Amino acid sequence: MFTLARRRVRTAALALSAVAALVLGATTATTATGATGAPAAAAPAKQGPTSVAYIEVNNNSMLNVGKYTLADGGGNAFDVAVIFAANINYDTASKTAYLHFNENVQRVLDNAATQIRPLQQKGIKVLLSVLGNHQGAGFANFPSQQAASAFAEQLSDTVAEYGLDGVDFDDEYAEYGNNGTAQPNDSSFVHLVTALRANMPDKVISLYNIGPAASRLSYGGVDVSGKFDYAWNPYYGTWQVPGIALPKAKLSPAAVEIGRTSQNTAAALARRTVDEGYGVYLTYNLDGSDRSADVSAFTRELYGSDAVYTP
């Protein structure tokens, strides 16, 4: 991901919150073994934008997301937790893209009962982010509708197998052209998103608004913008409205990196989110420390309450 100063270097209004909440309605989770998990508990009601937390699972636990509640009312500080990240890899022998999990992502998925289900039982949605891996395969260069649909099936099968709530697309680090792969084309991402939405009509699909795929949302008279539940700004510490035809309730122009974006900036971006009527607030890199001061900086503006950390 892009932030202005790190290793990967990846730097709404209250009236609209009900719309966003409908997208996040509770679902019954399915475990990796196929058994039905416990239904998501009804989280204490809160009013305000949907808050999102990306977790770098190479370094941090998904469970961190569930450790923050609002002092006023006890609702979850975060509504969506994103596993960062699976990869789209390339098989040079078969010349096909495939979904890959490093050992840390695989560990989270294999231990869904203890790493994912506790969040869902609090009413927090859990998504799997998918990212390029320097091998030339990306969301924007599938050579055919059939190839895009095959990868969509891998994604939806993973969501079903591990009882996830959806998929997040992050078109970075593909390095299109490596291993003899093609450059981005206009049809690829449209075919991929269309197939994925057909496979999982009731799950979340979100867009980290960066890369060739994000600028190729229309092809052959089909515009897939409306098939996304959310889209967000990829540049932490900044305000940038994603260029996608979605209502404000589904957009996050604000993006912050917890612990690196100043509390004053996080608060200002949260205030602007509410004042300008946007329905989502994106955060990245929630670690295992007590970050209640950083989280409170934006929850006070979004929800009128400090955040409480419970180890």
C-alpha cells in the first residue's frame, strides 16, 4: 500500500450512516470446515460513518480490531476488519493467475475460529484484501472473460470456505509485464468484478482506489462501479474522493495510518467526513499497542465518543 513514509510506502454524515449500516448487516458465518458459525451478535447501536481497519497480519493480530469500543454506548469502534493481504500470483507453466496466501495469511484463515469468528460475533465484518506480488499477474490483465471468471471463482470459494464477509481489491505491486504477462486491458477488471458479484451477491466487495484496475471500471457498455460496496482513498494522511460512481455513503475520502498520521490530522479528516456527508472512514496498520488516543482522535468526531481499549 502507498503511504508517504514507510516500507510499502503506501501514503458521513450521521444521516447517511443508516445507509452504510445496511451494507454491513449481520450474516451467519461459515467455518473453514463447513459448519455454521454462531450468528453475529447485534453490536450496540452507534450513529456515524462505517470505520475500516486494515491489519498487516505479517506483524499484527486481527483480534486487535475487536479491542476498541466506544465509551459512550459501548459500540464497536471499528465496523470492518481487512486481512492484509493475500496475493494474485502467476503460474509461468500454465500461464494463469492464482490466489496465494503467505504463511501468515494462511494461519489466520486456518484459525478462523479464533482469529475471525470472534470479530464477526461482535458484529465486525472481515474482508480479505488481495494484492499484486511482483509476478506480472494483476486484476487488469486477464486475457479473457473465462480467465477472469476462474480467478473470481477462487476468490468466492475462499470467502465461502473460511466464512469471510467479502473481498477487497488492491491493484498494487502487480508489475504488469513480468514473466511475459500482458499490460492492463479495459475488459479484465470488469469481467472479474462482474463474475465475483454474481458468485457472491450478498458479500462485500471493496476497492482500494489505486492502480490500473481502479481506472478501468467500464467496458462494452458495462460499468461495474455499482457492484462495489465501498471505495476508499489509498493515500494516508490525505483527503481524496475516490473517482468512482458510488454514493457518498459508500466512499472514504479520508485515510489515516494509525500511529503515523497525527491525531490532529486524523481528527480533522474525521470532522470533514461528517461535515461533507461521507459514509466511510479508512484506517491502516492497527497494531497490538494501546492506540486508544489515536483511535479516540477520530471516534470523537465520527461518533461523539472516546474509544476504550480492552486488552
